[in-house]
Amino acid sequence: MKDILNKLITHKTLSKEEAKNTLVNISSGKYNQFICYIIFDCLHDEKYHIRGT
């Protein structure tokens, strides 16, 4: 999770697999509400992208 947050905060791109795993973990309740807020806040900003490979 730390790697994902660092990528998002530093405007790096998530791979398709990283994005998928992150969403699966969010939906299964593995991340607390604060972590989910940070992820969605970063993804909401147009500077952040999810790249399909």
C-alpha cells in the first residue's frame, strides 16, 4: 500500500494490475477509510492516471 500511495502522491502512473489490486483491496475492506480517502482524492485529480498495459 505504501508504494501505491507514494506513486499517487508523486504523480506517478499506476499499472493496470496495481490499480485493479488496489480497487479489489478497497472493496474487500483491507484498507481503512483514511487510506481510501487519499486514494480517491488522488485519482480524482486529473494529474493522476491509471495506465493499461
